[in-house]
Amino acid sequence: AQTVTQSQPEMSVQEAETVTLSCTYDTSENNYYLFWYKQPPSRQMILVIRQEAYKQQNATENRFSVNFQKAAKSFSLKISDSQLGDTAMYFCAFMKRQGAQKLVFGQGTRLTINP
Amino acid sequence: EPEVTQTPSHQVTQMGQEVILRCVPISNHLYFYWYRQILGQKVEFLVSFYNNEISEKSEIFDDQFSVERPDGSNFTLKIRSTKLEDSAMYFCASSVWGASDNEQFFGPGTRLTVL
């Protein structure tokens, strides 16, 4: 079975700063996907960024980038030039490439961007 | 932009009662999912559904749970006889197809409180 762990329940930074959210996972699978989802207050979860395990290059989406360390089973999210609208709950998630299309989530990190 | 919607946003029920949680997936999506999050715990997969059949279910999804697509737009989760431990946030999601690189779009959730 797969597990995903986010060790930072809460984080808080000033606007325009860079922040890194940590995520580790455990799996015996070799092919899989990793995701970061964002859930703003009272809004639905939306996909922020996705990483395919067989790709060595770290995924990037505008101000969001990941540091994917496959051997260490680590998948951190970096938010550059943070904005007030980045305030949200962030969930790291895992999905096997083959078979069941279920997401396995971490506990989440509550990120607050202060003005 | 199309969104997954869920009704009601909050449901309060007495233990032993039946509840039906409703979801309207994005119209061209073919795969549907239910997840739940007990307060303070991880988001957990319950079931996936495709072509009017369950494709995968977790061990949480026992005989008390059922899913249905009663018409061309709704996707429902029924809990036959609610228990206190069913109190949770229930999220519906949908995706165009079930491939693991395909994004799951989440609804805002239904908060179920069992008294």
C-alpha cells in the first residue's frame, strides 16, 4: 500500500517570499504520478502541479515548481513570489500509473500568506 | 469554466438514517469518484465509477454505501444507515477518462454530521 506524509501541518510566510512545502511518500511501485492540490478556504480542490515519476525533469507551472527526488521518495512544492491568493490548504497526492485511478493523499499543509 | 457541484453543502442526520449525497460531474467526464475526509484526518478514496459500474472501491466502502448515476447528470452516494463515524466531508470528483495522468476535478464537498 502507498502512504503519503506531509510533516508540516501549518506554515506562514510574508507576501512575495518563497515557501517550500514538504511531502514524502512510500511505495513499491516504479511508475506513478505525484500531485499537489490546493484547496482555498471554502472552495474546491484544484490541481496545482503534476509530476510523472519516470520523468527526471522537475515539473514547473509559473510560480510553482517541484523538487522530485525519486530515490528519497520526496516531492516538495516550492511557491515563488507568494501571493495572498496562495493562502490555502495544500495536499500532496500519489497515484499508481497502472490500475486503480485513486488518489492517495497526505494530511495537508495549511499555508497562510501574510500581507 | 465547468465545475463539479455538490449538494447539499451541509447535511445533518440522525444515526441510523439514510442519506443521499448528490454530485453533478463535469458534463463530458466519464469517470466519477467519491472521497471523504474525517475531521483532522487525510482525504481517503471511497469508490470510482465508470460506465454505470463500480471500477474500484476501498475497504471503507462496505455494504452500507452505494453509488448510482440515476440520470445523465447526477452521481449520488447513498449511506443506508448512518453511523457516528460517517461524519466527514465527502468530496465528489470527475475526470474525462481514468488514465492516471488525467486530472480529477473536485467538487466543494458535503459536510455530513451524524448525531
